[in-house]
Amino acid sequence: MSETRAAEALHTRIARERERLGELDTALIHLIRTRAEAAHELDELRRKAGGPRTDLTDENAMLRGYHGALGRRGASIALLLLGLGRSEGVAGGR
């Protein structure tokens, strides 16, 4: 394979991986919005039932799960997700 063909093949692979990452980002954004909406709904149901909006036991279990799977940065992601679930809506929402 000539150097030109090798370079073209490499650029093609790079473009495919960029496209793949874009698709994954789109899917993640959808999942994050869906999770935030579900968390907000759960908070509202708890409030209507006369309970606290949040359940620290559940939140701590979630944090441990993310930390166990992804390390310290996973716990940071979990905290961001918890914050999105507590807000009135997700920016750029539907």
C-alpha cells in the first residue's frame, strides 16, 4: 500500500470514528435528558406523597455505582446527573 493510500485509509478511519463519537454523544444527551425527567418526576411524586423530594440512600447508592464503574470521575458524572434531575428542566430540552 502506498503512503498516499495509507494516509487516505487513516483519514477515512478518523472520519468514521468522529461520526461514531457524534452518534454516541447524541445518544448520551437523549439518555441524560430522559434520566433528568424521570428523576424530576420521582421527586414530584415523593413530594406529593408527603415525603422528602430526595432519598439520600438512593443517591449514595448511585454515586457508589458510578464510582465503582468509572472511578472518581464517574462519581463526578453522577453528581452532575443528580443536579440535572433536581433542576426544573434540562437546558435545551424538548
